[in-house]
Amino acid sequence: GAVVSQHPSWVICKSGTSVKIECRSLDFQATTMFWYRQFPKQSLMLMATSNEGSKATYEQGVEKDKFLINHASLTLSTLTVTSAHPEDSSFYICSAMGLAGAYEQYFGPGTRLTVT
Amino acid sequence: DAKTTQPTSMDCAEGRAANLPCNHSTISGNEYVYWYRQIHSQGPQYIIHGLKNNETNEMASLIITEDRKSSTLILPHATLRDTAVYYCIVRLGTGTASKLTFGTGTRLQVTL
């Protein structure tokens, strides 16, 4: 149980275009989802927290107009990188937290974004 | 959330126990100790968590000192597949606002 999927697993896009990444909790309802970014050889950095049906809360320094997060249902959250630039190239990882157990967070496999 | 300190890297021979230490001297009474690991180019994987008592599951054991200022993750019989970065994280255990803050972790290399 507690499986989180991400789609796509990797994507290459041209500078200036937008990319949408999906995060799904497959076997549980996720009241809260988190989005992280990880640059090579660095740790995960939390970008934002989203609760189903409400606006996302962004960490300091993360541009909310550039990284659009939608959490429209209890099993799906999306991250859209708008007007992507090469510096946005990174490994994007989502995690989902449900009501079962002690509010564990389960992570998706990640999406590698390359902006050319 | 309390900060944690972990060694940058460790080596362990396959079949031996891997003991990964973590210092969290500023932990507060209602904060849990969580361990995750990340195998290269994958999302982090939950391992174990605890509050004050030692915990064991099918993956590992967690030993928390009596003053809760440090803990040790034990992989009893390390295999090559345990090679990963291990993150020790302290956070509030409940509530939807309890986010995970990742430090730099310990890079465990299991060798033959």
C-alpha cells in the first residue's frame, strides 16, 4: 500500500514553454501533498505544500506564479513549471500524506526535467 | 523543526550491520525522529520513525538515547541494495502541517 506515482518520469522541453507534472496517490487519499526539487548532488528542497481544495503554501524564495500547483482531488496534485528556463532543470519529487497511520509521507519516484 | 547532524559518508561490508548515527540535540518533546533513504535517482523511501522508545521493523531498528538528543539507525545485515543516502529528520509527528526538512544525509556505501 501507500503508492505514489508521478508522470512523466522524465521530460525535455524548450526554454519558454510550460511543463505539467502529475502526482497521484494510488491506494490512499492524500489530504496533503508536498513538492520538492533536487539539484544534482544536493538534498531535497521543499517547494510548496498543497492541501486538497485550497491554495498551496510556498516556501520562501519559490515563485508561486512560476510553479503553479493544483490539488483538485484527494488523489491528484499537479505542478506546472511555467515559462521554463534551463535553470529550472532539476529532479522534481512529490510526496503525499494521508490520514491513515501517523501521517506518514510517501514519495513518488520523481520527474527529471531538462530545459534546453 | 530541530536540525540534525549526520556524518557525510560511511562504508559498510555486505552482511555486516550498518550503524548510522544522528545528532538532534535541540529536539523538543513532541518531535519524532524519522529516517528516510534515497537510492540514486529515485524518490525517498520511508524506513522507520520513533518518539522515545526503540523501534524495529522489517527494514531496520531505531535506537533513541534516553535524553533523545541522538539516535542510531541500524541495518542488521547490509546488502549492496542498501547503498543510498540516509536522511535523519526530526519533525512534529502529527498534523497536516508537519513537513519534512531534509538535511544533507549520510551516503552509505555497502561493499563486497
